[in-house]
Amino acid sequence: MRNIEKQVKEVLHNLDWLLESHDSSIELVKIDGMKVTISCEGACADCETNCVEVAFKERIPDIELVFQ
């Protein structure tokens, strides 16, 4: 597994508890170089705080995160 893919999957795994507690889910759509596309559903999809983006930027600051 490529390093970026491994890092993305780790971030997703670490967010599971938070998203589940808010009746939300997140799914990896694709990775294209440093562009990571994810799909977020539930209450967290429209959250202004956007802890999902914060978590990704803290762990993998060089990625371009795209919400689908």
C-alpha cells in the first residue's frame, strides 16, 4: 500500500468514533496523487466546524481534500 493511501486510511479509521457518535459516516472515493476525494454523509456533512478537514490537514498537510 502506498504511503499516502495508508495515511488516509489511518485518518478515516481514527475519525470513525467521532462520526458514528454524530450519526455520520465517511468514505474514501479515490486518491489521485495528493488529491483525496471523500464522501461524508449525515450530520457531519454540513458541519461548519469541519473536524474531518482539520483531522486530514493535521495528519497529511500536503493533500488536497475534496468533498463529494
